[in-house]
Amino acid sequence: MMGLVFRFATVSGQRVDWRLARHCAVTPMQLGGMYLFLCTASLTAATWFWTLGFPQAMLVAWLEIMVLGIALAIYGRHAADGERISLQGSRLVVELETAGRLQRAEFDRSRVRVEPKTGDRSLIMLSAQGRTVEVGRYMRPELRAALASEIRMALRAA
């Protein structure tokens, strides 16, 4: 891999890694803090209305907290989604993580086909030995052709 310049990959010795991850606006810790703050604010307001004689406010607040908790749990479950493509020696390893579930595919470097060709904005298909894996879903569509070219270049390098 000496002399090759990569835009999306990191090189460590003879190993090349591409890490494509979901871009999240908040960390899990920030998400928990935000949820705690919103629960406190909602229950405080509901308690105030309850003391004024509106008991329905507490029911609405608890319903709101449950719906918000479900929505944030769904968001948090996908916060660590990503793709990792590793090229080391004669093996190309692709790992896809979705909602905590890891899918792994391993290919012989010399047999891997990389699609699409330049200009296609679809997902990148890596295929060999009867298996196909799509990557690039966490990358802007206009950058996928450049990533595909970079993977091809790394696969061809000695």
C-alpha cells in the first residue's frame, strides 16, 4: 500500500480500513440527559396543573413520557449503525452493523468485483464467490463512486 493516497480509508501497515458510520447529532449520554430533562419538565408542569384541579394533566404527561421514551429508544438503537471494510493481505472483510446486529462477509481479494462503475449514485456492491454485500449507505450518494474507485485501487495494489 506504499505510495497510495486514500481519501476515505486509514492505512496501518499493510492494512486498509474504511469506516462508514451514521452521523448522529447527539451522543447516548446527551440523549439520556435530554430525556431526563424533558421528563422532569413535563412532570413538573403536570404536577402544577394537578394541584390546580386538572388531574388529566398527569395522564397526558405520562403518555408523553412513554411516547418520547419509545422514540428515543428507537433512535438510540440505530445510533451505532455503520459499515467497516477491511483489506488485509489476501482478505477483504465487510462488517455491517444495524441495530446491534453484526453481519460479516469475507472475500478473497483477487475475486472481488466492485460495482457501480463511475458516476452511478447507487450503493456499492462488493461481490465474489456467489456472495454480494452492499455498502455506502452512510455516505453521501455523490461520494460513492469515489469510494468504489478507492476500494478498486486498494484491491489492485500489491
